[in-house]
Amino acid sequence: MEKVDNAVFQNLFDLPEETLFTWYYCTWWKGIYRPGTLYLTDNLICFHSKLSQHFAIPFRDVAALER
């Protein structure tokens, strides 16, 4: 992962203890589609959308993923 990507991730989420592993463009569905970016670290799944939606979920709290 490039330093630029990690800097963007840190700027968005302010998680200095986390190191970015990879990221993907994706869409989050919650009533409407919200395009954004999915960031993966060793411990977290993070999502950021330009629609001001963002969150970080620990992997241990993930019960299922759907495509």
C-alpha cells in the first residue's frame, strides 16, 4: 500500500494505531446506495462516503457479508 493511501486513511479516520492493508471502491446500501471506499486494516473494516457517511467496525463484530 502506498504512503499516500495510508495518509488519506489516517486523515479520514484518525486511527494512528491502525495500518491500512488495502482499499476498494464500493457501495453501501442502507435505504439508498452510498458510493464510497472500503478500507481494510488488520483489525477494522472502515467505510467512507462523500455523502458524509463513515464508520469503522472491528472484524470480530462482523457476523456476515453479502455481495
